[in-house]
Amino acid sequence: MRKSWRAGMPFVALSLSLMVTGCGIGGEKTGNELDPPKVNYVKEGKSLDKNGQKAAAENGVKRQLYLFDSNNMVVPQVMALPKNDASAKQVLQYLVKDGPVSNMLPNGFQAVLPADTEVMGVSIKDGTAVANFSKEFKDYRAEDESKILQAITFTLTQFKDVKNVKIQIEGKNQNAMPVNNTPIHSGVSRADGINLEMGSTADVTNSELVTLYFLAQTNDQTYYVPVTRRIADTGSDRVTATIQQLIEGPSERSGLLSDFQGDVSLLSTPVVKDGVVTLNFNKAVLGNKEEHMITDAVLNSIVLSLTDIKGVKQVAIQVDGKSKVMNEKGKQLTAPVSRPESVNTGEF
């Protein structure tokens, strides 16, 4: 039985908000490669909040760090770091256990790099960041290796000039990670996925990857976790496939949660036009049918997951062909919903 909250149940301290805006620009996705999860870049000295205001000098610069949660999933958390000209090197230093991040960690979270690891430098050229670590970097469990590489990659690719990541140890290039030989070769990118699941298909040749956002909860925080799942080849209808996977929910082993009910379905094929995808659901998508209300958790999971697809900038929700859908605040979703500027923004 999949782990889920009941529809309409209040959520505790959700740390993600969605902006409601007008239409964006884009086109419909074709092809079977995984679309790299969206990166919301931030300029030096700017905060990641939705108003784009300058972070106060005493708060430093807000950066997105990918950490391990209590389920050993790689999860983004936004933290204020001291201003530093070597930003790429700095964010990796804040991934080291027992390092400067120690007093900033949310409950249940931990840094991903072995204690005493020295970040010897990060060089960036032609879109590739080369992260050079000391020999202590090798001191991790084999089962953590791929997720450590994911955490490094996703943390570094928040910077606009970084598309791929390579690893050095004591200045020597690594074609694979040092403990379990996870391939690196010419570099790892967001297109390689995060928190990878095999899904229901073992046929790698006739399959594709989709990134889904489910929920996790600690005692005092509810947050979103990206999961990249391998599914059967869908052709060009990546949107429908993603919605079907959200309805299916997280794997039982993941410890993740969903607010989707099993009888949710799309009543028509999604249409993508000018960057806006329009979804027409049955009433089961509603958390409160009388008030025509969709829960924040369902709406957020849909928007985060679909805007990871190339060409999708915003999401318009319909129920039984009608657009009169309310959010939990009682506000009608009169315009398409955009991806938030940051995910899991916390106050630490």
C-alpha cells in the first residue's frame, strides 16, 4: 500500500510557494532523453526569494545545497552562506560533514562529503566544472557513491556557467568515482538524474527517464524530493507519462509521500502551447470537491514535475473541462501556475 496523506488534510509548514503568473514562451517536447531538472540561477548578492530582493549583508548569499535527508535521499535546501568570491568552491565546502554547514542543518539532514575532505579548488571552463578534492574524499560507503556524485553535480549546476561536473582527487582526473566506479568520463550533468529509480521497466533501450517531485516529512518540516524514475518509452507524450507516475506515487521503499488519490485521471490528452500545458482532470484530483479545491501538495508536485520538461513553463489546471479551480487559500487559479524560484526554502 503506498504511503500517502488523505486529500484535504492540512499540511505542516510547507516550505515551498508557487507563483501565479501569465503565459511563458516555449514549445512541446519531442524525443526521449531526460530533460535536465530546471535550475533557478541567482546572481551574487541576490536572495532566492520570490521577490528577488537583495539579501541583507548580515545574511550573506542564499545558495541551494543538496544534502542527505533521513531517508538517504538527495534533497535541495536553500541556506544563507557568507559572501565569497569563490562561490563554486564555497558551496562544496558546505557539503562536507563536520564542516561549516554543521550548525545550519535542518533536523534530519546531513552533509554528503566525508569529514576532513578538503575542497582544493573548482575550475570552470566551457560549461564544465572540475572539482578537486583531497584524498579524504574517498572515505565514503559504496552505496552512497552515486548520490554523492548527484549532490555535487546538482549543487554546482545552480551556477549559470556550469552544465557538467568532473572530479579530481589530489589534482588527478577521475574517469569514475573512486569506491564503486560510478562512471564520470566527460562529465556528469542534471540530465543524468537524481535519486534514481528503475521504476516498472528493466528495458533500458526502450525506456526514458522522468523526474518527479514527491513529499517527505520530518517532525517539523515538510519538503519536496526530486526522484528520477525509468519508465517505458512514451514517445512524445512526456506530460501524460509524468502525471501517470505522480498518480502511481512513490515507491514503498522510499519513505516518500503523496497526496494523489489512486482514482485521479486525465480526461483528455494534455496540450502544450506557448510554454503552457493545460491539464484536464477528473474530480478525484480535488482535495475538497464541494469547494472545488486542489491541495497545495498535489498542485506543487504537478508544477515542479512538469516544468522539468523542456518547453513547459507553466501549468493550467482544469477539472471536468472547467477552469474554476481553487487553491488551499481559497484563491481561484485564474492564470497558469509557474515554477517557484526556489524549492525547499527554509529559515535556518
